[in-house]
Amino acid sequence: MVDRVPFLQKMVASKPEDPFPRYGLAMEYKTRGMRREAEGAFDGLLEAFPDYVPAFLMYGNLLADSGAKDRALAMYQRGMHVARAASDEHALGELEAAHAELQ
């Protein structure tokens, strides 16, 4: 089996203008249970691409799963704002549902 982390790290380095490899790397870390690495990857993604809507739900879920309720709620709220601005009704609904469930 191929280790996806080095591949994704190379993709991030070679395509800094593309948010998707950064998202993929964050999700790979999340899937592996590497919480700190996932948080760092999500932080880097949102620093470089603050309007990347898909990141907010997954990052919020990571925070919620690790017991960081206040941070998760803040991430969902931030994502709701970005999703509204992008007119992404589907993502907005998912973020609102996650926020309501966590409260």
C-alpha cells in the first residue's frame, strides 16, 4: 500500500495555488487519527485559502471529536459565514446541522 502522506505533501509543495492537496493532506491526517497534524494542516489550508468552504465542516468535526467544543462551534460559525458568502446552501445546511447538534 502506498503511503499517501508523502505524496500529498509533495502535491502541496508543487501546487501551492491549489487548496485541494492541502485539504487532502488534512483529511488523511484526520483519518489516521493524527489530530495535531490534521489541525496544523487545516490551519495552513484556511490561512492560505480562507474561503475554502469544505474545510470548515471537517475541521469542526475534528475539533468536536477531540472534545474542543468551543473551538468546534467557532469553526462551524466561521464556516457558516463563508458558506453564506459563497451562496453554498448545501454546505451551509451541513454546518448549521453540525453546529446545532453540538450545542
